Amino acid sequence: MKKVNNAEASWTFCPECQGRGKKSRGLSMKARRQYKIALDQFEKTKGEGTAPVHPKGHLYTCLNCNGSGLLPSASHPIADKENFPHVAIIGGGIGGVALAVACLHRGIPFTLYERDINFEARSQGYGLTLQQASKAIEGLGIFSLEKGVISTRHMVHTTDGKVIGEWGIRKWMQTDEKTYTKRTNVHIARQSLRLALLEQLGGHDAVQWGHQLINFAASDGEGVDMTFEVNGAIQRSNADLVVGADGIRSSVRRLLIGDDSTPLRYLGCIVILGICPLSALEGMNSSLLDSATVFQTANGNERIYIMPYTSDSVMWQLSFPMTEKEAKALSAQGPQALKEEACRRTQWHDPIPQILAATLEAKISGYPVYDRELLQSELLEKGGKVTLLGDAAHPMSPFKGQGANQALLDALMLARGISKGCNSSSQWRKAGIRESVLTVFESEMLERSASKVKDSAAAAQFLHSEIVLHEGDEPRGRCLNKKDQ
């Protein structure tokens, strides 16, 4: 990534591509002719069969903004309250703040509500891996991540330390250098990324903290009326569009479609997380702790995954099968019990026992793993001027590292959709925000994320089975995909 001071930079959308990062070359004469022939044939049959789909022009990267959709600016654009809808974003996590940032860059008015009383109120301190979103965050004005760590090697071991899989740029290029021009995964603390996004908004004051959503309903006038509890008192507000970005236990989702239609689905395992500073591992000299290696060890039941958290610390994630009742009980016992259980189950090769032993209880958490069945577009259609994104729309297990990635992509796609569908000539107020923006957004979001939800649920099973011990220089589970082909 280019080194840019995100906190000091202001951005505005690129007029060449209208902030989308890509431009269309338009349709060739051949494509136009073929579509017209197909359409004429369909009309001659009086609508029998399937109507031809209008072809789309080939997209190419906008050279004016280098694909980010943004250009440097002396200041952010002034919110266009006359033409754009006012967006109420419920939830100040990664997805919600990302949507606010994407709206800011496009002059879309918004208000960001968060139930926590401040940034530090609730632990969101575990790490995440930017995969597809490592490029997409440039569309959010983040062109450098000072606290991001790039991994160049991924290794899989049996419990005695035997290597049964290795991949990554370092393997393929047979070099020990840590800097590459090719695309790589970026590991970063969730709070560090969240803070980088908040800096785009001008800091913590851009969030309406301590706002717990109680209810919402279609306004007698226009938009949606919302009711919040704030410091024990009731406050009301109104917006043209409400976006639930409030996580797997989303209040917006519950109020919109209820919990009964798509309840939480327990995936049969518990996750215990910890963060350990490398300085706590005195005398431990291991190539696995070079701040550029991700490694995992498994035995067909327990599985631990360890990745760089910062340049001088690692995050570990231990998971294993357990009944839902047992998982809830263990989680409720707190960090000490979680640490004892983790240590008991992982007397494996170095440096795993040492890492877990050196991890402070204050840096340990654990929870049963849930997702939900895939959401169908029909359930959202009745939402009118309300929609969902991120874990509120498509929660998934953490085993494919896709939750934050998909939330970031959702946020950018929705803001771009609003910018395109609600411009001054769109007459979106007459057509409605759902027809102008939400129907297409939800369809594309759910289609894109569906495979991630399925793969993440499958990973919750095969990572705790003999399949994980398959020998091969490839991510675990890829052998299953080969069998299906």
C-alpha cells in the first residue's frame, strides 16, 4: 500500500468513475445486435421462455483514481441533504464505521449510532485478516495501515511439530524477504482498523455513543422514525434509510424480521482467543514467531491457529467441539477457566504451550460459535427503508476469516449504490429507496456472501476432523473442493 497519513488526508469521490473505482467501456456493436435479436425473438414468442438479460459493458479500472474511487481533497465534500437520503447507521463496529466513511466521501448525509458508551467500552480487541478487503479499504480512504502486519508464510503441523502443509509467497519464491509487491494478507487488530476508519470521520465525536435502538417504524411523513434509549431516557429521531450494522445479535434484524425465521445456529464448537506479547516469551527462539508467519496445529479434534497480531505480539485461536450447553458454561466461567482449559488441551510442540502460558488472563476470551441460515431477499423486501449489512445480514463462523472482509465490502457497495441510485436526476424519493438502491444491493450482497457463510460453516466441521490432517501445501479443506469437482 502507498504510505499516506490517513488521519490527515481528506478525500472526495472521483468524478471520472463516480466513486466506483471502475468505468464501463460500453457495449460493442456485436453485443448490442445479439441482444436485440434475442429480445425480438422473445417478443415474437409472446413472452414464453426466459427474457434475455441486457448485457453489461466491460468494466476496467479507473486510471484517474487508480481504482479506489477517491481523490485527495482539501476537505471532505459537504453533505448533499437535498438530493441524497439521510442514512441512520445502527452499530459502530467495523461495518457501520466503514459505511459512515464511504458516505462521508460521497457527500451522503448520515448519523452513526452505537449502543456502547465509548470506543473502549467493549472488548473488540482480537485480530482480523484482510483478504479481499485489503484492496477495498483503499475505497475507504485508507491507503496505509501502519499497524498492519503482512504474513508471507502459512504452516500446518501435527501436534508433535511435523509440517504437513506450507504455502504463501515465501514458499513459492523461496526467499526470506518480508516485503513483496504481490497481493498478500494483512493482519491487524480489529480496534486498530476501527480507529483508522474513525479517524476518517474526524474522531470519536462523529459517533452518537450510548444509543440503544428500541424500535423503528415507518414515519407518517417521510422516512423511518427511530426510538433510542439514551442514559435511561427515550430519544427519537428520523432518517430516510436505516442500516443495521449491529452484529450477529442485531436489534435491527430482530425488529425487522424476527429471530424465529432465522435463529442463531450453533456450529458445534467453542473458540478461545488470546493475545500474547512476544516479549513475554523470553528465551524462545522459534522461526514461527518472526511476525510474518501464520501457523496452525491440529489433531482432528482440537485446532489452534496463531497469527501476527502486531509487529511484536501474536493472537491465538483455539477451537474444539463441545455441546452448546457446555460451551456456554465454560465461556461464563471467565478468562481463568478458559485459559486452564486451553492449556490443558494444547501440550503440543513449541512454542504453543509457552504462548498460552504467557498469555495474561485479561487478554483471553471465549465464546460458542454461531451463524444463521442464509438470509433470503424476500425477508428483507418487507423492510421498506431498512436494510442490513455485515454480521447483521450474514453472520458466519470465524474459521475462514471472512466476517470483517464481507462487512467492509458491503459498506462500500451500499454507499456506491446510494451515490449512483440517488443522484439528482434519479427521482428516488418518488420511486422509493428500495427500488432505487436496496433491492439490487441486497441481492448482490447476499449472493457474494453466501459462499463465505457456507464455507465458514463447513470449516467449523472439517477443521475439527481428520480432514485437517490432510498432507498438502494448500489451505485446509481445499482437498474437499477437489473431490467435489
